[in-house]
Amino acid sequence: MAKRIINGIEVEIGSGNVFADLGLSDAEKLKIKSGLVIEITKAVRKLGLTQDEAARRMGITQPKVSGMLRGDFANLSERKLMDCLNRLGYDIEIKVKPATEPLGHLVLAVA
């Protein structure tokens, strides 16, 4: 990682993926899942749903909603998180295109 001096303090510049910066092997997957959870959290708040209401609407249990809203989403797949967003009234588009580098990557774009 690149290092810079800011106000006399040496700092490392992040890659844009905190999970990769922490050296986690499934960093791309975690970045996508966390982005989906952030959008779910925003949707639940925007809709003014209680955890029970959100759970019923998303088709999961209230304890899973509680955990998700606290950042515990390890027990939920990307597909289930996308399903939750659909059930909250959000469309999801998946766009596939040739990569500019030999190894492609995942990007979550939120409109």
C-alpha cells in the first residue's frame, strides 16, 4: 500500500476495499455483501419498518434482521441479500462486460 505524510503523520492509503486491506481472502465477496447490507439498512429506515416488519417483508427472521443491521451478515448469502432488497422494492441489475485486466473484479454501483 502507498504511504503518505498528512499533517506530519505517516498514513497508508487504502485500496478502497477495507476487507482486502485487512488481508481477508474473501475480500471482494465481503465488499459486495456489505454494500448490499448498507442498502438494506437504508431501505428499512426509509420505509420506517420495525425489525419484525422488515423480517416479514424480506422473508427472514427478526434475529437475522437484527444481526444484519448490526453488521453481522456472515450467515446470509449474496443471493439472499439481493432477494431482501427486491422484497423491499428495489431492482437489481447485474452487468457483465469484458475486463480491462487479465483478472476481472466485482463492483457494486448504487443509483
